[in-house]
Amino acid sequence: MQLSGADILIKSLHETGVEVVFGYPGGAALHIYDAMYRQDDVKHYLVRHEQGATHAADGYARSTGKPGVVLVTSGPGVTNAVTGIATAYMDSIPMVVISAQVMTPLIGGDAFQEVDAVGVTRPIVKHNFLIKNVDDVAATMKKAFHIATTGRPGPVVVDVPKDITAQVTEYVWPEDVDIRSYPSTPDADVNQVKKAVDALLASRRPVIYSGGGVLLSGAEEELVELVRLLGYPCTNTLMGLGAFPYDDPLFIGMLGMHGTYESNMAMHDADLILSVGARFDDRITGETSTFAPNATIIHIDIDPAQIAKNIPTEIPVVGDAKQVLQAMLARLRKAKAKPDAAAIKQWWKIIEAWQAKNSYAYDDSDIEVIKPQFVVQKLHEITGGNAFVTSDVGQHQMFAAQFYGFNKTRRWINSGGLGTMGFGLPSAMGVQVAHPDADVACVTGEGSIVMCIQELSTCKQYDLPIKVINLNNRYLGMVRQWQEFFYDRRYSNSYMDSIPDFVKLAEAYGHVGMQITKPSDVEGALKEAFAMKDRLVFMDFITDQKENVYPMIAAGKPHNEMHMRPDFESGGKAGNEEK
């Protein structure tokens, strides 16, 4: 069957099971868009900015486990997508980005809307391709999806010159993928698994520390079984929330810069840490030289490059998290040795004393001012904890992570590694497309939402009934918090001097807008909004300007030194005493 390169591209998407593409057309991509027009197997969603396309594909991927797909034109089309590609790369999200390119003879000649897409994206992709022959289109696309979805997932860019999309060749879909030097996922070394299990059983102050890799590998059930079998405390990273139920008595909360007092103290005092699918990034470790000073580290990761990258590891286990945990569970069930019950009981007494301090407590005595924590708590209550929650980065992200309470996997959709403002709304679009009947809440801030607010137009075009919860404190909240703590309250360029009327703005895009100023109106507004199953509702909550996220580990500080709320009494740093 003779097909054009453009038709082969679209057919390749169908062959790989793709149902949805997010994109924006342009001159170099027109043959591809014409091919898209002539078929019905793949649906295209027209965004309003290429960054929105990548974030939407990202949200789709995070909430489904399937690869997100993006289609952009050359030049500014691909450079506009860079932020979203980098976001996916940092969080190991499977994505395939098809970027159109100027015609092959023009490459390197500074043609109109030409940019070196391969060069620009090389540091932020798992791999990229420039197709130079129409006969390579099908095979390249199959390779791209294979690379994006296997091993440690990540984004792959396929750059396709316009003349290649116009040329015609015989269509042959390859049966196999042959990629020289591409590593297959190794089976976990049985000796390392044995060492890990033996160390776990011998520990007296253990902590199980899980990250986003648990969700990516689908190892949630195995993680829960392991934790409950041992009876050990479990903590999640920001990216790992939902892998272990928040209301399970063995869960000690999120850890890291804005984690619970008990999780951070437990990590600091542990004699053993089992890390599953987490990479010991700086937001978790604080000062690496003082991180878990007395702990033996067991690190399970599919990417060997991550093991001992930041923290020395005594027992490395390279492999898929699900497979490794299954192997550990099998050995644990057969093991004659058991955990030291008395030691573990004493360890839990210490942890429970830390838990009793209630490090997430906040002052809600002012009945005239809305606390952002209260809004998120009510959001959880009204949605039954079943909503998909997206966010950007900053205070609102942390309040959502701290107070929503995730019991289900793949419900927390946020930019963890890159920390991308503007991520919340377009990623919510991708989630809503993937789950049309689900409640999707975008918890955002007035600084983040305006970065991709044009996607309200996309939401209107495709009737995406997202609920936007804008925690509006009239500041770049996290910037202001750092300036308060560490810059003697010199609020340099963190105050939003000109904020749009979000109600009018939402209405201008054809949506429902609400402004909520009193705590007594929060619950009613949320109930009213979520009752509108077929409308996007933009809720502008006017929140306390001075509210901070606690606890907080300052950059370069160990886990046991945290900024706590001013009335917190502990051995840690309290309030804003450290400047």
C-alpha cells in the first residue's frame, strides 16, 4: 500500500494504540494535518499554545499510564513545547512529540521557522530522531513509542521535514523493534534482593520511602502488601502520593521540604531506609552530608544511573519496582526470620509522639479570612477524595499535596521535578479528555494560572468541565515565603500589582466564574461548582495573604531542622527564627 509520509505518521499512531493527540498546526506541519483530517481513528485536540499541548499530553499520560502524544510545527512551534518536554523528562513521563521541520534541502540554511529541534531538545529527552527518508517513518515511530514507554519512561521527539511528509512509499509496519545498544529492563539480582530482605528484617528503626517510580511501574499493590506485611512506617515523595493510602495507620505522610514533621524526623533517625522508585532529589534529602546519618540505604530503581547519584547506597537493586517488590515479597513470606517486634513497637512509639504534634495544623480562628488549607480540605470532602487533582508549583501545590489526602493512584497530577508554573490547567485538560466522566480539579494560584490561561478557550471548544480552584493570595506565594524567611521581608517583585478579574475573564471565555471571599461560603461554592457536570467553573478564592507552608526544610539544612509554625513546640527550628 502506497502512502505519503504524513499518512504513515498518522497510521503509525493508530498502530501504537494512540487515540488522542494534542497539537497546533503550522506551515511545516500542514501535510500531517491534512492526513489527520482524512481519518477518524485518532482525535486531535487543538490547544492555544504548544506548551499547553505538551502539558495536556503529560496529564493524559500521568492519569492513564499511556504515552501522551503531541504534534507541533517547526521553529517556534517546537521551542514553545520545550518547557513541557522538560517537565515530562524530569518526572519520567512517557510522551512522543512529533515536530514538523522545514524541507530537507533548507535545513541549516536559516529558513523561515527553522530551528534545530534535535539540538534544542537533546538535553531534555530520552531520545530524539530526525527522519531523513520517507522509508524510515514507520520504523522510527515504532522505535519512538518503544523508547518512550519502556525502562525508565520519558519524552521522545521525532522531527519530520515537510518534504518527507509529502513523499510517497510502500507502507510496512515493522513487527519488531531493533534498537542497537538500547538496554532491556534487567531482572533484579537475586543476591541483592536477598541482601535487601535480610537488612529489612534486621532493622530496628526502618522507613519505607516510595516515589513516582512505584506509580510508573504499577507497583502500588506490591508496596501496600510489603508495608503491611512488615508493619513498618511508609512515607511518599511528592510524586509518589497515592501509591500508599493516606489514611492507612502505617502511612506517616509526605516527606521532604514540606513533608510532615514525623516523616522527616523518622528519615533522620532511621537505621534503614528502603527507597522504591525515588531518586533522592534535593527536595527530599536537604543537605546530603547530614541525610539519614545512621541509615543503611536500600535503593530500588530501574535506572542504574540514579543509584548512589546523590546519596551513597549500601544495597543497590536495579530493576522494575513491581518485579523487585514481588521478588522481595516472595522471599519475605518464606523467611524464617521476622522483624524485631519489640524494637518496631518502640520505634512506632517515637513516631506517634512526633505525629501527635500535628505539624500540618493551622490557625483557622479568623472567620473573615479564607485559609487555603481549608479550601483544599473542603475540596477533598466534597469530592470524596476521588477527584483527579492537578496543580502547578508553589504554595497551592503544597497545600494540595498536604491536605487533599490521596487514597487512589494516578490522581495527583503535578510538576514535581521541573516545578512548572502554568502546568495545572492544560494538564487538567489532558486528564479530563482521558476521563470524561471524572471530577477534575485544577488547584492553582493567581501567578500560575495566568501562564497558560488561554487554554480556557480549548476547554470551551471541547466542553471540558474542569473545576479551577484558584487560591488567590495576591502574591507569588512561595517566593514571598522565602523572602519572608531568608531575605528580611524584602518582597522584591513577588506582589501581584495587577490581577485580572478572574470572574469576568472566565465568563469572557464562556465559562462560569465565582469569587469567594468568606470561609462560610467555601463549602457552598464548591458544592455548586461540582454540581455543574457539564460546565467549567472558575472559583477565585481570596485567601490569606500571609499564610505560609509548614513545615519547611530550608535549602542546605538537615531533616531534623525544620521551620515550623510559630506556635509549634519541638526540638526543631520553630517559626521564622532562622534567617
